[in-house]
Amino acid sequence: MTWTRSIAVTLIFVTLVALMSTTSGNSSSSAPSILSVEWTERLAIVIDDDTDFTAENGVVSGSGTKSDPYIIEGWKIGGFVNGTAIAIRNTDSHFRIRNVYTYSCSIGVQMNYVHNGWIEDSQFIDDAVGAAFFKSGDCKVVRSTFEGSDVAILISFSEVSQSDNTFLNNNVDVQRTTKEMPWELTWVGTVVCAAILIPLTAIFAVLVYFRVRRSLPRRKP
């Protein structure tokens, strides 16, 4: 009886050890790998035209062609409550903003009158607006994370596609504005209206002046 009990206890112990080893092996193999990313802290990037794609403005490689786009990569920019981390305007060169981290900015990345610009594999944390596009085309936002923004992606009068992005705790994930502004509010309309109104205002002022002058009593000689 004692011999039988010893064998049973041994079998139970061996079974438990085997189960523990199997569980440990499965847990280890299924655990997700965490990619360690290191960013370099720097000041804001401002690119006003195609000639500004330089190393000083965060470009680490590329020539601006479709097959060899400019790469802006590896930067951590933030703390500009009333400013923009990366502002790009008036460009047609192909470029990629890749693996950047912006935080606590008014706007993380802003593209105005830009073509052929991509944002990929980047993080935008606690920016009022994560990425903003105005009058831009052929732009993309892919595989990026937006967290804690009022508006994660703001697209105004632009052709922008977005896919495989992660949105966490934003008031609005994607906001699109497609209705054109009234003609009189565009810069051309403003100039034309000013060109008409300023002379009319001057003529009206002259007429009022002479009317008031005639209404005043004339001095006797």
C-alpha cells in the first residue's frame, strides 16, 4: 500500500512539473516583443519651401524624389503650448516624417500647401491637434498613434489618406473640412474688396467733409 502511494505521489509530482514547464514555455513564446525606440530631443522644425529640406531642419537622408524621399526621423519635439513641432509649407518634394514623437504642442505636424508628404510610425501625445493639413494633396498618415488630442488629425481642403493608426482618448479622431471658404474671405477676395472699399471710403469722407463745411455759418467780413 505504501509502495503504491509513493508511486502515485511521484506520478503526480512529475505531471505537475511537466505542466509548469509547458505553461512557462508557451507564455514565453507568445509574449509580445517591445521595440525600444530612442528619440533625440530638438527644437521645432520649420520648412518654408523645397530648399529648406536640410540637415539643420531634421532631414537625415534622401534627395526628395519619389524613389528616394527626404526622411525626417528620430526626433522628439514638444512643450510648445502655443507652437508647432514640425511645420512644412509650400513644398512639392517627396518626404517622410518617420518615427517622431511630439508632445504638448498646439500642433504636432502642420502641412500647408504641401504635396507628397507622409507621416508614418510616429507618436503624438497631448497635442491640441496631432496632425493638420491645409490645401495639401497626395499626403498620408499611417501606423501612427494619437493620444489625448482635441483633434487627432485635422484635414482642411486637402487630399489625405490615413490607415492603421491608433487613436486613444481624443475628443475627435479625424475631422475633415471640405466646404470651400466664401470667396470674399479668401486672400484674393480680401484684396479685391479692399481695392474697392478703400477708394469708396475716401470719397465718402470727402463728401461728408464738404457737407459739414457748407452747413457751418459763414463768417461776416
